[in-house]
Amino acid sequence: MALNSTAPSSTATATATTAAAKAVTVTSFGYGHAPAPEAELTIDARRYLRNPHHDAAMRDKTGLAADVYLHVMITPGARGLVRNLTTMTADMLHDATGRPQHLVRVAIGCAGGRHRSVALTEALANELALLGIDVTVEHRDVDKPLLTLAHHADDQPVTHTDPDVLSRGVTEGWADPITDPSQIDWEARQAAALVPFQVVAGRPLNPCAPTGIRYGRNELGHWGEQVCADAIATLHDQDGHRYIAMIWRGDGHGCALPGGKVDTGEEPTHAAIRELAEETGLALGENDAILIALPARVVPDPRASDEAWMVTVPVRAHMGTRPRDQFPTLTGADDADRAEWIPSDTYEQLVDHLAALGGTVFAAHQAMLAELLA
């Protein structure tokens, strides 16, 4: 369910298409002004969404402004949160016995009640209105004075670079030796980037920030964008069921697509096929698969920060149809402890089969696989 990429018109009421529709009131508020209003469902958005208060250009605006709304809603997980809240709220229109409730109150709070809670309230109201539910929107504190930074202490920026990056990473050559990102030629890196990003005061900004680590590189070696390629190697069996090649990562981050860093001057498609061979033993010849490189995307890698992130080029490698007992054998190697063909007619089937084998999907690949296997 897609959300608008710009701020909504903020009409106070979205009228339902039928007179029988039940009503929902969604109220934004700031914890720094007064306690949360009475509600059946209360959401504390202080620690989970990008805070425009920390950006001087947006501080005096509200979540009704297009740039502020977008800044909040591109937080990783924000759109999923809205979808889940929409489902929960709609379900609450009936009580435990199934009888209809004619009013459900939802309260969404942030520190000052001007930015995050307002944007999230508008997004939720839009989705509920699309379901034909009569929605009233109230922004309790949107016109209240700005709070001081002290009221935003819970989301003050965190700085972290894993010591291993500065020691082993620099020694082995996989980490930038520069510790001050403002010394980097960002104009050249921005020109070469597969996904555009901003540089603020000499420091790169993850297009999908925040990650929880505002400054530093967390567990990644590079500053800014690191390009990798992931192989989506698939086969169908004689009954038409799809299987996908998955690896168990050696670093303990779960089960992932085979993939890795794109070397300087290397095409992403070549990198994906190279990594597939290195990590699974599956070496594809020129005519062994139909290869399709998909658009580059930022992935929510758990090792990333707001200043160091991963961009991947997913490469489809479909190998056609053959009997299940004639599938190529996969063997975990290099960065992979294990490799298997996993049933994947749907993403849910993939997750279930991995769970049965004691595995979980690598966080950076969850949304991508859910989309690609739909």
C-alpha cells in the first residue's frame, strides 16, 4: 500500500463513502507539552522516526509541510508502521465479540508534537480514509512553541565506529584510513554514486537515515556509499515450483543472497556471478542463465550508519527448469558457512523453510526479497 510522497492536504475530516462507516479520531501531540490524550491506541514515535527538529531548515516547519512529511516518512520502517497501524485501527472498529465500535481514538506522540507525530497522523488518516472509514484529524500541539533541544534528549545523535574498522579494516585494506570524512573528495564520490546522496558540512548522509548511528561508520569500513551486487539465482523444478540459492553468512547476520563488493572497474552483473561462484560453488557459464540487472537500491544493513551504507545491484540469474534431483549442488565457501536451494514460490515460504533449517533472512535483504518474490 503506497503512501503519498508529498505532504497531504491536511483536511480535518476525510468523509467516508458510506453513511454506515464507523469513525476514527487520530490525534498528534507532544509529550513535552502535556500528557498523552485519552485513546484506545497510543503510539510513541520519539525513538523510531527521523526527527526534523535536528535540521535547522525544517525545525520551524511542521509535519504538514511537504519536505518535513517526506523526511519523516522515508525513515526505514515508517511506511510499514503506517500499514500496521491502519490494520490495527481498522480491526479495533469491532470489539472482542465482533460487535461494531463506533469510535476509535488513536494518539500519536513525539517530543514537541510538530513534526513526526503530525506526519505520521496524516499518513495514517490517508490510509484509513482509503478504506472508507470516517477519519477526524486533530493536531493538538502543532501550533505550540518549539521545545528546546533538552526535550529531544532521547534521540540525541549517537557516534560509533567499531574498533575493528580502525584496526584490522585499515590494515587489511577494506576500510578507509581517513577518520575525518570532511577530508574526502565528496564531489567525486557523489558523481560516481549509484544512489544520489547529500553531503552536509562535509559529512555524507545516508539516503535512508536514520540508522540509530548518526556519526561514524558503525561496522562498515567505507564512508558513504559502498556498492555491492547480489545474485538472485533461481530454478524451477518439474512441477513449476521456484527455488532460490541462499547462503548462511559467516558473520552470523543470517541467511542472505550470495553477493559482495563490486571491485573497481567491475560490472555489477559480473560481480554478482563471481560472488555466486565464490560463496556457493555455482559457476555460471555464458549460456547457463538469463541475467537481468535490476536498479541499484540502498539496503537497511544492520552494520550501517547514517554516514556509511550499502547499495546493492540485484542481479536475477534464472536457470530455467529441471528435475529437482538435477539441481546443481551448492556448497558454502568464502564468506558463507552453508548454501542451499530454498523453496521460494513466495517470500513467506522462503522464510518458513529457512526457519525450519534454523535460519532467518538477513535484515538487509528482507524487504528486497519480499518484493522480488512477490
